[in-house]
Amino acid sequence: MTTPMTTMPLDRTTAPSPTEPRPYHFPHITRTTLPNGLRILVAENHNAPLVSLRALVRSGADHDVAAKAGLAAIVADMLDEGAGERDAIRIAEDVGILGGSLGTGADWDASYISLDVLSRNTEASLAIFGDVTARPTLPAEELERVRAERLNDLLQQRNEPSAIAGKRFASLLYGTGAYGNSVGGNPDSVARITLDDVKAFYEQHYIPNHSSVVVSGAIAPAEAIELVTRTLGDWQSRPEPARPTVAPRPIDASRIYIIDRPQAVQSEIRVGHVGVARTTEDYFALSVMNAIFGGVFNSRINLNLRERHGYTYGARSQFAFRRQAGPFVVAAPVRNEVTTESVSEMLSELRRIRTGDIEDRELDDTKSYLMGVFPATVQTASDIASRLVDMELYGLPEDYFDRYRENIAAIGKDDITRVANKYLDPDRVLIVIVGNATQIREPLGQLGFPMHEMDIDGNGIA
């Protein structure tokens, strides 16, 4: 006779303790530099029969001038409108036949070309990738179509309070220089861009000694380097362009800027000031601090405004880490009638995190989350390629991603307090609000800050 086994009842009153993180090792990186100055990085990874190609050009919208804002993005959009012997339709058809996905674009610091494809089609794909990167035809008729699409996007953004708030915050913080314009430009600046502008920007900035190519996935480093050399080895180098200097406007005291939207039932709020460059030695401490403050769903600012007060569906904060000091901003859409209270709570939370009032569980949970999600961001060939682009753009050390979780784990309460006091200044912030001025103007006056009104283009209203 067999004695029945007895099992202990499950204790469902407490969550199970987290296990130790699995070891993670970033793929080995093979580097080389071609005679024309093009840097090549290869990370071999056979998790899937895929290869990801990335070209990084170290010029983006930071090189745009106010009168031609949006130029870097327009140039990037033009790259796949014709290249080598292919027109736009032929490029799309050939990439589709190869099972690939081609993309181009620009952000504040750089311009990019990406191509993800089945590994067996790498050689044929690299021929297209090389043409788009180094031999675009930049046809005049396609510029007009790209311009029309951009103008349509900008027209739509004029009706989006979130887009309006972001643009006005950036322009107030940085003026009309680098980081102060919109990456996509504005209707007037985009209308001014000519084909000569596009060609001149390309000639000046898309050069091999100002660029890197990343190859990630199921391909041997020697093969990848040979294919890139064959495709881009004759790309002609030229003098590198100087990087513009970001010059944020000083904030001597907190100020409120209202952009009136008479029909709005919500206020889009932006509160912040200049932040810090991506290369800061305090990156990991700032990442943990911001996650506690407003970078994840259960952060302080979201629990305060959403869960405790019911002012919003979501509030967040972010350090926009760029090559030069990007903005730090707290953002939330809230009901018009609680706009003043929401701004007050944001400032209160900024002050509180500087006091050292941090619970052990709060810090541990935040670090566990950041360490836990990290491996999911470096799984695919595309993920790894994106990380290598970051490594190149920001000059990160070779072991950066191997030590990522270790660096997060090392952050303590004192680090949080130190960087909060060093990089956050709740007494000198820009407060930008897109909402119904009639409803929010008088209550906001109770905060005691100087108040200004402007239209959606940033023009002051008397």
C-alpha cells in the first residue's frame, strides 16, 4: 500500500523572492577601420538566422539652423528615394524580395540607415545598404513628395497639445540654436529647404570618416568586414564638420508659459530645465534616481498624480541623454481644473527626492526592475546592433553592457541624494502648459511665478 504524498499549502499572501539574475555576456565585438576612415563593428550572434546592418552618421538635427530646421531629417528621408541604379520603387521591391526591412532617419545627434534581413541574403542586402548610405541620387521630384509628407505631419502636430508643449519647452530652453528647433522643423523652415540644401548637407556630413557601420547577427566577423569593405571601401572621405555647441538659456527663476487652447479639457504640462550629457559619470545614478522619481509606472510622480490624486492617466519624467546636455522634463496631461495642483505636486516631489527620503524597498525594487528588464533589450540582432550604435555614438567602453547590471546594483541611497541635488533644481524650472488659458490662468497665479502667454508658434501675446 502506497502512502499518499502530502504537500504544503502555497502561501499566496506574499510574492516569491526574486532569484539571482542569470549571467549575461554581450557578444564579442570585432572592430576595424578602413583606409577611408569608416569604422566597422561586428557582433556575431547565431540566436536566429538574421543580420542587422546599421550606418551611423554623427550629424543630426543639432546641425540645423533655425531658418532650415528639419533639414537633417529631410536628408535622411531622401536617402531611400533613389540610390545607385535603383529608384525608390525598385529599392522597396528589392528589399522586400530579400525579406528585409529598410529604414532611414535622424535625431538630434546623428543620422541612421538600418537594414534587417535574413542572413542568407546579407551580401545582396549590403549592396542596397551601401548605395543608400554612400550613393543616394536625391532626386528633385522625390524631395517635393517628402516635403509634402513632412508638412502634413507638421500640420497634424499643430493640433496635438503634447507636440506643442514639447516644442515650446525646447525652444524656451535652448532658443533657436542646437536642440532648440524641432527635429522635424516647422512649416516655414521645411518650405524653405531646397534640393541644393539637401545635397550640401549630404556632401558635408555623410562621409566615411564621420561614420560607422555596425553588423550584428548570424555572420562571421571576417565575412562581414569583407562585404562592408567591398561595398563602402571606395566611399570618399572629406574634412569632418565641426560639432555645434549647445547653449541653453540660463534660468534665473521659475517661470510659467501658457499656450492657450480654448477648447481643451486637459492641460499638457512640462516642468524642467537643462539636464546632462549621456557621457556623464553619473549616468547610472541618474537612471536609478529618475526611475524612482518618474521613469517607470510605479514611480513617485505617477503614484502621486495618478493613484493618490486622480489628476491624470499617467505622469513621467525623463533625462534626454544626448551627446550634449539634453533636457530634464516632467510631463503629464491633467484635467484643466487641477492644473495648478498638479504643478505644485511636481515641484513638491522634486524637492522631496533631494532630501534623502528614500525607502530601502523603493530603491531595491527599482534596481531589480532595471536589472531585470535589461537582458530583454539585448536579445535580438537588431537589439545588439542598436546597442553598438549607442556605444559608437557616445564613446562607451567595450565592457559597458557586460557591466550594466553591476553598475545599477552598486547605486545606493547616498548616490540618489547626491545626483538629485546636483542635477535637479526645483527653484529654477520652466513650466510650460498647453491648455485653456481662461480656466487655468488665475489659479496658476497662486503659485507666485512670473507668467507669460504665447501662441503655438512661440510668439508672445501682449
